[in-house]
Amino acid sequence: MSDLDSLHLKLQGHLDRQEKEWKHFIFSKEDGGFYQGLDEIKITGSRSSEKRFEEYEILEYLSKDKAVLDIGSNCGFFSIYVSKFVDRILGVEINPYLVAISNDVKNYLNIKNTNFTNSSFEEFQVNEKFDMIFSFANDSTIDGNTKFNFSEYIQKILNLLKKDGILIFESQAIDTMISEKFQEKLRFLEKKFEVLEKRKIVSEYPMNVPYRDFVILKKLDIS
């Protein structure tokens, strides 16, 4: 058995335990259990990390001096892919089985600048601020694990961002389906951030939502 086969077997064990023990909604259950994909370890997933990175067009905002926080990092594949472009990245994820997958893949690929912590965003605590924060469809979730309202969620992000820090925000699937929901959130964001870019991006999951709203924002210096 190859090292990659052994990794796949280990990851499948985490998915099997998730199926038996996790009492909440499991994303991408119908697609083999992986919401994110990563070509380097030959896992397709529902949303390819490489395709998302290309679609997001965020490379110009990344550099080797940047510290990044990924809220709701899922199985960590997108964080792991981005790690090659930044100084360090921290993923926070409430699902312990996904954190276990993240750590196994990180170790398999011998990545040193990426860490994952098992916590809800509400309870997440860290003694640092970040140059950039990813919020990819995580301001509310259909699994019932999100307790913050939108204002509370954004305020915590502001507290965690450095001066002139960047928030990269992808909308919920339902917000794209009901446009006014996203527009209301955007109006709130515009009070706290400068909008650098605003566009639609291709979404591979769920199938009935082919596009999502995508915004790149810079924290305003509001005294």
C-alpha cells in the first residue's frame, strides 16, 4: 500500500466516525464526504480548492509576510493550498473530525506554517491579529452551529483584523438565491469596510446555486 493510499484510508476512518458520531448536518455527504478537494492528494470533493483559488483571484492580496485566519476551515484543504503563498495560516473549525483530516493532510504534506484549531468561531480565542481573514459561506450555517448574528460575527472579525486588514467574504448559497439577504449584509459591511472588489464567482456546490457573491474588503479606520 502506498503512502497516499494509507492517507486515504486514515481520512476515510475520520469520515466513518463522523457519520456515526457527529450529530449535525454533514456537508457533501452525497459526494463521498469531502466538501473541499485537493489535487495534490487526489481528492476531488464537492469544491476544488484549486478551482476556487483561481476563481477567487486573490493572489495579489497574498504575500509571505501575511498571517491569515480561515473561519470554518472544513477539512483544511483550501488553507493548505493557500499556505504556500503566505507566512502562516490558522484554520478554526467546529467539527473535530474535519480538524483531524486537516492535521493528517498537513502532516502528510509536511506543511509547517498551517495550524488548525477545533472550536466554534464564537468561542475561538487567540492572542494575535491577522492581516487577512477568510469568511467563505460561514457567517451562518445550516447545521445550527452558528450562534452569532451577522453584526456580532462581523464585529469579532473586526477585532481580529489588523489595521487595514483584509476580509475576503463569500456569500451563503441561500443569500445568492434570495438577493435581498446578501444586499442587506453588504450594506452593513460597507459601514465597516472599504469595498475593494465585488463580483459573482462560480460555485460547484450545491448544484442549484451556480454562482455566489464574492467581496474583498479592507477594514476602515473608524475611531
